[in-house]
Amino acid sequence: MKICCIGCGYVGLVAATCLSDMGNDVICIDVDKNKINNLKKGIIPIYEPGLKDMLDRNTREKRIAFSTKIKEGIQNSEVIFIAVGTPPDVNNCADISAIISVAENIGQYMNGYKVIVNKSTAPVGTLEKIGKVIKSFQNKRIKYDLVSNPEFMREGEAIKDFTNPDRIVIGLQSEKAKRIMTSIYSGLARTDKPIMFTDIRSAELIKYASNAMLATRISFMNEMAQLCEKVGGDIKAIAKGIGLDSRIGPRFLQAGAGYGGSCFPKDVKALAEIMKANGIEAKILTAVDEVNELQKRSLIEKIKKLVPVLKGKNIAIWGLAFKPKTDDMREAPSILIIQQLQELGAKIKAFDPEAQETAKKILQDVTYCDDPYFAVKGCDALVIVTEWNEFRDLDLKKVKRLIKHPNIIDGRNIYEPYEMEKLGFNYICVGRKY
Ligand code: NAD
């Protein structure tokens, strides 16, 4: 299949690479010339485990190419995937202007039947808008089919998620497009992990509902963690206890420093706005968002318990990315926490295995350290914001020797409180005894 993938970000680049690895001829288009020039040289703009190897292999075998020429991409392809960004606008609604601009190009340059697949997360009704724009930009009537194919990949696990998805959701109306989408995805579907065909609007809503449900679980557990801190109780035991209920399941029950990233915060807010626009008071989603904001801020209160006066103090931060195994800093809780600490006069030394280059563009006046031990040297406290696996295996006795005052505020519950106490740390975590 000849496929054009428009937008080479986390989703577009991973989808394009996996689609090429599945034997398709893929041309990737982006407006960002620098990104495309780098990709042509094999330089990947993001950190995503496994992506570079897969991309190099498919580039060598000439199944994937990169260009800024959208006309060529559209005209040489049978299927066009749209994977451009949909960031929040000033009103917290999804800004779909990049999708609309791509739709204009598709209408303008279309030279034969195409299947146009939207992978970007966009409000219900967007695919119909795409169709209208394409039609209005066509010089002559050319047939096309529209497909909503929301993406559920998680950064850090994106290759695995794309090639072994829990489900593939496809919203469409045409039998021809259904045959084409089936031939693209049939190799990935399993009996228990099916391709789910549905109507277009439901497909668009499934993506928002899915992210909003996951965010709801996190905020619920964070609120329970607040209660544990007041009345006693261990949020990890509670997560285990409720997770053993097969109706609930064990995943996505971790309390912590709040969710971040390029999806949950914006998608929760955007879905709430869609509800409001349709006369529904988004009570649950408003609360989910509020609890998350509170949770991010609560880490500062915990830090103050151990370091009451922050002015002039050195604080080490481990973890900057919004979650492990990515360099994505969008809406990362570390941003708010570091900025608040700086406002209170603290000096920040930070370490993240992958996100430091991205962080440097966002967070100034931070000493970025090459290793986690150097970050804690001479500090008054260590704050853990992202649960990178390597933090679990570090030499905590060495940390104790290097840090000025043995204060650890663990926003991700990666250590056991009693072990930390035994090691002589003043240890505060989330929703657990300390
Ligand atoms: P991103 O910001 O990383 O990448 C978007 C890319 O689109 C950028 O490279 C940008 O230059 C390019 N672009 C913008 N306008 C363009 C245009 N007119 N023509 C060509 N290229 C254009 O975004 P992302 O994280 O890959 O997300 C893309 C979409 O997928 C969003 O709607 C997001 O909500 C959704 N999504 C993201 C994830 C994730 O984990 N990041 C997961 C599932 C769904």
C-alpha cells in the first residue's frame, strides 16, 4: 500500500515507521523543514525506545522517505494518515487548525480516489469538517473516503502499542474504505485484540472517553491518597486491594504527582468543553482536572514539610519528562514544581535520563546534571518527579553520603518508606505512612 503520513511527531513518526515495517511504502510529510532534514539524515527528533533501529532499517530498505512536499505525498499515495498536533486553544478546546490546513491541501492536490484517515485526537464532528473542507478545495469532483482511526499509543511504549494494540478503532461509512483499512491492519489484529469498526462519531468519542477514563482513575487515586495522608492508610495497599477486583483491574491505580503529558490534560479539558458546548455540565471531568492541579501543587507542601524555608536552598530534582521512557516535557508536573521552587528562592539541580535537552528550552536557571548522584551533591532535599526505572536501582547509601540533608520527597512512590527510614532518610511520599 502506498501511504502518506502527514505530521512527523510522536504519533506520526511511530505510525509511519511501523506501517513501513509492515511492508507498506510510506512517505512522511511535515511542515518543519529542520525536522525533515534531520530525519533524512537518520536523526530522530524524539526519544522513543526501538524507533531508531526500526526507522534505520526501513530507510535502508527504501520503504520510508521524508519530505516537506505535501503535494507529492498526497498524489503518490492511496491512503493519507493525518497525525498533526491538536494543542489546546485559549479556551481549552482542541485547536484543529493544522488538520484543516492539511484538509485544504488534500482537496487542492488530490489526483484520484484516496482514503483519508484522521489519527489526530479531535472533537466529535471533525472528520465531517475535514470532508467539507476537502470538497470545497477540490477543482473537480474526485471521490474519497473518510476514516477516523484514533491512536492509543503510549509514549515510551509506542512501537509495542502500535504493533500489538489492545484494539484498533476505525470509524467509517464506506465498504471500500473498510476493505482498505482491513488490509492495512489485519496483520496486527488478534482474536482478543480486534479491529473494532464503528461509526465515525463514536470513533472520535472513544479516543476522548478513553483518555478521560484513565485520567479519572489517576485523579481518584490521588484523592484517595490525600485521604490516606489524613487518616492513615497506605495507597499502595488500597490500589492492590481494589485492583484485585476483576471489575476494577490493577492498572492505572498509582497515586503520584499528578498526570501530565501532551494528551491527558488537554483531552480532559477538551472533552469537558465539548460537553459544555452541548449543554452538559462536565462535573466529573472538571473535578478530575481540579484534583490533578491540586496534586501537582501538593508536592510543594510536602517539600516545605522537610525544608520549611526554601530561599537559598539547593533542591535536586530527579525526573523531568512527564513520564518515564520519553523526552516529552509537555505539561510535565516537573515544570510547575520547579517554577514554584524557583519562585520561593530555591536553586535547582536536575537530572533526567532523556528529557534534559527538551527541558532546557522550557526551564531556565536550572543546573542540568549528567548523572543523578551529581544532582544530589550538596543539596538540601531530593524531589523525585518521574519514576524512571533506573532511579529504583540507585545506590541510596551513596545518595545519603552526597546529599547535604537526607530529605527525599518522592512524588512517585518508588521506594519503601520503612527502608528509607532504615537508611536514615527523612522520606515523604504520596498517600503512604511517613
Ligand atoms: P507532535 O506535536 O509531536 O507532532 C505533530 C507534528 O505535526 C509536528 O511535527 C508538526 O510540525 C506537524 N505539523 C503541524 N502542522 C502540520 C501541517 N499543516 N502539515 C504537516 N505537518 C504538520 O504531536 P503528537 O504528539 O504526535 O500528536 C499528534 C496527534 O495525536 C494529537 O492530536 C495528539 O493528541 C494525538 N495523540 C498523541 C499521542 C502521544 O502520545 N503523543 C497519543 C495518541 C494520540
